[in-house]
Amino acid sequence: MKMHAIVFGMLAVALASSTAAGAESYPSHQVRVVVPYTAGGSADLLGRIVAQKLSEKYKQAFVVENRPGAGGHIGADFVAKAAPDGYTLVVGTIPIHSAYKLYPKLGYDPAKDLVAVSIIGEFPSLLIVNRDLPVKTVQDLVALSKKHPLFYGSAGVGSATHLGAALFNQVAGTTMQHVPYRGSSAAATDLMAGQIQVMFENLPTAVPLAQTGRARAIAVTSKERSPSLPDVPTVAESGEPDYSFTAWYTIAAPAGTPPAITQQLSRDIDQIVHSDALKAKWAEMGVTPVGGTVADNTAYIARQTELWTRIIQKLHITAE
């Protein structure tokens, strides 16, 4: 019995030493960062910014790979089933972490199979319209939607751009019809061409459209005005006081990734997103950096999942 205890103790020490050594040498080779959406969208932009900074810090390549489809779940499923060694990460979103029950037949469980090592940041959406639409305010849009059919585009069913618009329909009493795309870039192209009239686009990708006059900014979806667009009012102050919406993105790893590695990534990404080097970039994009520990992120996502489960049920949103 005593010998068994000694052997067990030696194994435990060896395992702990191996894990620590693995973390000390991490990363020893290229890391794959999966963006589960098309190139050019907010997930892609933020994922590439963080991947570049991690590459610089670790002197190893963090390579972004786009794997879009099924509201982000094709890419997320791929990462959830990857080796839990820290060498395959995913840019997570509300649809992946907190609105996944829209897809009842997923081949993985985001709550159990992914761990959010960091929340990159939060940002509102920007309500934008085709520049030829006779709309300049939220109330103009509400009034027009009750006279003529209007169509809003999104990055796909269950995407943040879909959920934000569906919530607006419910709060404002409008009946704008949803047109899902395979990414925000395709939806924005059709918005500018007049194929659709409205988008609730994530601020990082919507700001350039508004600033260059390719679309008209009507309102931001946050409770307060965005420093990146100080002259654009909020939806709430524009006559819909019960409306607010904020999106967020994570860096997540497969469940079972050694805590030493997830904690290391958490610390380093927290430093990156709060660094002076990114302060101007975040301000320009309307991003509020978050960071946080694994425990912080797990609790945050649990609260968000409870919130979005209620909203999805109330709005009767489905992925069909």
C-alpha cells in the first residue's frame, strides 16, 4: 500500500512537471486561429489583430484560417474537436457561446467543449441604411417600415447582426424581413447596391461604410454614444428607450487544454487588448477591450447565455 502511494505521488509530480514544462515552451510551433466567418467581417478583423500581436509576442506564427458556415458553428465545431493542446483556437461570438440553442442538432456542446481564454472586447452595432433610402432617424425608419416592406441583411441566421435586428423589430414594433448572408461583407455589398435597405452591422466594420458615405448611419445600439461616432445618436435616445444591444468576441480553446496554457493565453491577451499600441485602433473601431481570466469569462458567458436564451425564446427565432 505504501509503495502504491509512493508510485502514485511520483506519477502526480511527473504529470505536473510535464504540464508546467509544456506551458513554459508554449508555443513551440505555429498556432491556428480559426475565424468561423468569412473574411472582412468583425470576427475576422479582431481575430487578425490579436493573432498578429500574439505572433509578435511569442515569435511564433498565429495563422488565421476562415471556416464559415452554420452561424459560425462549422469552425467552432472543428476547434472543439481539435487536440486540446493550445495550437488550435477559435474566435468565439454570441451565436457560438450564448445563442447556440438555435441549432438543436449541433455535433458538439459549446458550453462544455470550448473554454474562453479571453474576451477580446465589446462593441455596439450601427444601424445603417442604403444612402438613397428616405430615412435619417430611427423614427423615420419605423414610420417607413409600416408603409413599405423593408429588408435587413445579416451575417447569417443567429448571427449578432441578425439578433440585434430581430430585437429591434420586437421593441419598435416593426416587421422588417430578414435576409441572411454568408457574412457581413456580402450583406454590406447588397446594402450599398440597394438590394436590401437596412443593416445592424457591428461597429468595427460599419464605421468605414458610414464615414465614406457608402451607407447612412442612423443610430448606435449601445446605451451611450460611441466615441468613434460621437454625432450619431443611440437608438434609445431616438425614441426607443427599451432597446440596447452589444456584441462581444472571444478567443477560445478546446476544453481540456492544460490550465497552464489557457491561463498564459488569458494573461497575455489581456495585456495585448489593453496595450497602448491598440488604444487608438480600438477607439477608431468602437471596441471596448475586456480581457479577463478564464473564470471571469466563464461567468460572463453564463450570464449572456441566460439572457440570449430568454430573448430567442421570446422572439421565436429559429435557425430553420
